Amino acid sequence: MSKLKMMYAQSAVPLYIQIASALRHRIETGYWQPRQKISTLEELEREFEVARVTVRLAIELLESEGLVHREQGRGTFVADKVQNKHWLRLETSWESLISPIKGNVPKIIKVDNPPAAPTLAEDDGTLAREYVFLRSLQLKGDTPYAIVSLHLEREIYDSDPDAFLTHTALPMLATRNDVDIERAHQTLVIGTASPETAGLLQVPLGTPTAECHCVVTNREGIAIYVADIVYRSDCIKLYIDLFGRPKSRAGRTTAPAGAASARGQRKSPRAGRRRTAH
């Protein structure tokens, strides 16, 4: 068995998706330019040591994404304009977490027998007495990009249930003076799309995903917001400022959200205690 086939065998991702990922990378990095003809089916078949049908499925997937188009008798060409799909930048600040989702309208997903309480890690705080569970699909235009499974403290939810059903919860928490946020953090791991996830996000089964666990706690250390978020991997990019320098005036984040001072001014969750695992 060749090294290439051994690599295929070690992955749980369907073979045609692996091939499509390799071809997509060539397009996104400029190896193949817009309007350029890509390798023929025969060439790709030999290069990747796969069957013709596998290459065809990979090309069809890229075509459905608008990255390539086929011309009868001429071959397959890169699209005239390749859109940068990695539009959602995940950073390590409170404001950068809030900003991209401020205007989102969640599409609520009905869940039978929802979990009564979230699963907390050792440093996620303590459980509230009662939670409301909300699952929603986040969309950009008509394209779904994330599934949010949220446990929100019951008392907070009951204060404005209609708003929490029609707006994203985290930006709402950030603007409320009656919610005293002490700490917020998220962890990130790489996963793969289950059958349910693939169906909701409209991606092939086994496609890589980015899975975030986001926790917001109040001054008493109670986890008032616990969300497990599954993102399409093709829409996000992780940005980390390794020196932690403040942003320039043009790109400065506004005073975020969260905790309210005694004077009624807003401040971010306590500095130095947030973390993002990657």
C-alpha cells in the first residue's frame, strides 16, 4: 500500500471529501488562478491514486460551492471570482466574540427532551438552579454556518423570553445592566460533522468542524450562559495576537460588555482570566 493510500485509510473523512479539500486548498491559495483550467480527471486520478468516480464526486462538491465550473469538451475551470469563505474571524477578546453576531436572527430548532443542565468543566463555574435550553441555527444570508446549543439561566431568560427567542443571546447579555458578568471564556476543538450536523449545516458527512464551548459566569461564579457551538470549518479563521497589543484607534474594540460597575458603566469581563484553547 502506498503512503498516500495509508493516509487515506487513517482518516474517518470520506475519501472524496479529502480529495475535494486538497483541490479547494489549491484554489484558495492561488495555485490555480481564476478562470484557469485545472488538472484533468485522468491526471487527478493518477496523482491522488483514487478511482475516477471519487475524483468526479470531489469536483461536483467544488462545483456546488461555486469554486469551479465544467465546460463540455474543454474541462474544468476555476470560477471567475473565488469568494473568501473564511469570513468569521475568531479572536480572543470579548468584543470580537460579540461583534460578528450582533445582528443575527437565530432560527430556533425544536428539541425533544432537552438536557436540563449543561456539562461543566472544572473551571467553568457552578451550575445555576435552573436553565432554559435553546438550540438554534445561525445563518449568513441563506447559508447556515453554526449550530448553537445554549443553556441560559432561567431567571435571565424569563426576564425577556421573546427577545431571547428572536435575537442572539450573548449580545443581549452584553448590554444588560442587571447582569453582572465576572468572567467569560471559550475553548475550541476540531471535530467532524455527524449526520445531524451535516444535515443542518448543509455539508457532507464527516466534514471537519470547529466546536466551541463558551461559558459566561457572574460574580457568584455561577455559569449563566453555557453554549456549545459547532461551526462549519470553511467559514472561520482563528486570529491570535501573540503580543496582546491594543488595537489601533481605527480598529479598537469598544468597551465590551458584561459586568456593570457601580457607576453604571460597562466593562469587560475581568482581564487576564479569559482563555481560548486551540
